[in-house]
Amino acid sequence: MRKTAAKLLTVAALATSLATVASGTALADPASLPAAQDIVGVGSDTTQALLNQFSTDYNATVAGTTAPRLYSWDATGTSPITTKTGATSIARPNGSGAGITALNINTSATVDFARSSRGPAATDPTTDDFIAYAKDAVSWAALGTGGHAPANLTTANLKDIYTCAVTKWNQIDPSLSSATIKPQLPQASSGTRSFFLQAIGGGTAVTPGACVTTGVQENQGSDPVLNDADILVPYSVAHYIGQVYFGKGSGSDVQGPLTIRSVNGIAPVDTVNKVISSSYAATAYGRVVYNVVRHAEWIATDTHGTALRAIFGPTGWICKSGSADIKSYGFLPLPSFACGSATHS
Amino acid sequence: MARSRARLAAAGAAVVLTVTGLSGAAAADAATPSTGSAVITNDATFLAQAALKGILVVPLQPAAPAYDSTTGLTTTFPVTGGAANIPQFYGDVNLGGGLLFVNLANGKSVTFKQLDFHVDTWQINAVPVGGTTPVALLDPAGDNVIGRTGTTQNLSASSLQVDAAGAQYLDAKLGTSFFTEGQSVGSLALTFTQGS
């Protein structure tokens, strides 16, 4: 009996190990150190799993041992990281802002592109090109069962909550609980955070009030802090769809007990087609996701520039062959001619 | 033969007058119109190949053609309305004027009005005179560069290409097999400032 149990434990451990490796293939840091000529990125949490999938699928199409391949480092994990052969060791960039900073303070010997879930900002160098490839949207999530949050909040409600002008649910609607609202925001470098604060401010970023707690990892509803009847937190709609409908979550990167909610009466998810609702995507809460590159390298005719455009360009792999991956992670592909567009601040 | 040419000229003139009248009415309806322009720099190769096939493409007022020895032939379509967020890839930019396509070899022609850049699908649509359903005519393609200066949004596209639906429609109406999906007619520079 004891031997059988031991065998079962061994099998279970082996299965767990294999599953970890299998999911790690698509959803983790590079399995081995990328070569110096490879195209390596850091940054956004929201798009990291999609970029890992791109990496797997694009690299499968690359022939030869010296041709540049695509690799992407997750937003979280051990730090510092050495991104590729010959690179400078850097603190692991967590989020779009940190990724863009890493792009700008390093050379292509260390970082070739930054994943970004926000568009260009006035503070970004004009030498950065934001290469668009998919659409996402941002909404808010709250505890699905037993929570006090309503199904819908308006932009004005969200602004009031995040500026602490409103601190109790029944100030929004007298029929709601009198409990204190616990607004949460992702960490400061998060593109989802900056986009959300700008959207609820009607285009001008809201400064969070003292009642707001900052620091949760974005799009991870599994965080025990979020298992609370009174929290609400911004959430990538695409990431949520990938987690809930397409099994793209793993480990802590799952929706947990949270469910995503409506803004201004518009539901963010088309639950029939399992996509971002088109009416929601066309609001101020719709956004584009990008890979950010250095302009001089983007237009260069050398091997490096050619490799960047072969992956991210209008006729590159993502725009021509990445649509299935984009949809399976909950994002909306851009129209074929718009994909690969370069946006400047 | 001379009678046919006279008929063609008369038909063409009638079409131009009709379209001019329609676009004028549309412009009068806009209370606080958005501003800007869409400038198409025509591809000389496309124009030459079209001319060899007897096909003429005529911009209709208030679209304005111009020639410069450096940039070549350009056509400017004024922005007349719309609401768009080009960097976020949604909305519409309405353009004034129209486009007349004439096949001199057989006298067939088609005129488009209500030009509209539908940002969501990244297509320039237009409504054929006598119809109500827009046809996807052109696609901003190649290297698209998007920017924003203050409240003005900009788009430059290194290639403006014939849409698959547009090629099919034009060939059917003109009785040609000239138009193809992806055929470059030039490049596009769009500026758009949304009205209030």
C-alpha cells in the first residue's frame, strides 16, 4: 500500500514536472541563452505570453543556426537577467514602462525591443517606434462570488473611486453595500495601469488617491490580496479572455476568483464569440498593443534591421502569420494593412 | 465614332455636375466640420499603365489635382467630417470630392462619392453614384507611420493600394481586367483634426 502510494507520488511528481516543462515552452523565459544576433525583448506583462508563443512559432520557421531568432523575457521572475550572449546584466524590466526604459538605456547588444501595452507618451523619446500588431481593451475586475462591486461602473464612478472622492459602494448606488471600497492598481511601470488611469480621466491621467493600493501584478486574479469582497482592479480584457476561454493562464497567471465587469453599460467580453466586444473596443477603453523598437534600427538595411522587420514589419511574420496566435490569446488582430504601422509620440 | 465621343463627353460632364452638386450639399450639412486633408501622390507607373488601357481617373471637386516637377501629380481631398482616433485604429474620416473612372475604349464609367477612410478596417470606402452600398476602393499600405501633433492626427502610407473589392467592382463596371488587388496607385498623406 505504501509502495503504491509512493509510486503514485512519483508519477504525479513526474507529470507535474513534464507539465511545467511543457507550459514553460510557451510561457516562460528563453530555455537557453539567446545568441548575440537574436532579437530579444522585455517589458509588458499583458503581452508576454503572446510574445512567448510568437517566439515558439516564429523560431520554428527559421532555418539555419545563425539566422536571428525571436526571444522574450517575462516581466517577472529572477532578477537580474542576462538577456543574450554578450549582453549587459540588467534588472528584469517589469511592465511596459520599464521595458521601454530598458530599450532606451541599453543597446541592441542587450535589448532589441520592448513589449508595450500602452501607446507612445510625450515623455518617450521620439526615436522610439511603437509597432502596432493587435488590439486589446482594459476594464476592471472584482470578486465574482460574494463581492460587493456592481456589474457596471461608469467612467465617472471609476474616477471617483480612484481619486478617493467615493470610498463606499453605497455612495455609487444606495442599494449597494456600505462597505469600504478597496481600489487596487498594478505596479507603477505597468502599461495597463497608465492606460487605465488615462482612460478614467477622459484622456488626462488621474492621480490615484491615498485610498488606492499599488503593487499587485497585473492580470493575476490569483493574488490572495484580490480575494476580497471590496476590491476592484484594472484588467486586460484580452488577457482575461485568454485565461478564461482559451486556457492560456498558468501558475499565478490566472483570473482566480475575479470576473471582469462593464464600463458605461458596455460589456467588455463578447461571451458568445469569446472575443473583446467590438463596441467596447471602440471606446476610450480600447487600446493597441505594440512592440517598441529604435527608429534608426527599424529603418536600417543591415542584418539587424532586416531581422526586426521580418518579425514585426507590415510584411513580417507577426502581421502575415501571427493572427491565429493573437486570437488564441484573446487579442484582436489589426487589419492586415494596419498591422506593422509605426506610431510616434 | 464622333457621336460616341460626344456622348461620352456629355455623360462625363453630367456625372461631374451631379457629383459636384452632391458633395456641396453634404458639406453644407456639417455644422462644425473636422478639418484636414488626404493627399494622394499619384504613382506615375499606374497612371501610364491605366492610360495605355484607355482608363482615366478624374478627381472631382472639391478634390483638387496639382502638379509639381518634384513630387509629380498629387490630388488633395479635403476632410469634411468624421470622428476618428487613428493611433487607436478606430473611427471614420470623411473626405470631400469624388472619383470618376472612365474607360475610353468602351465608354463605360463609374463615379464614386462619399469617400470615407474607415479606420477600423483600414480601407478607403466610397459610394458609387446611383448606389447606397460603399465599396472598399483603396487601402493605405506599405510603411504606415502614425503620429499626433496636438489635436491633429497624421498618417502617411508609403503605398495606397487597390482593395480586392474595389478591383473587382471597377473591372466589372468598366468592362476591364486592369485592376488587381494590391495595385499601387501612389502614396497617402492624411491629416485630421476632429471637429467639436
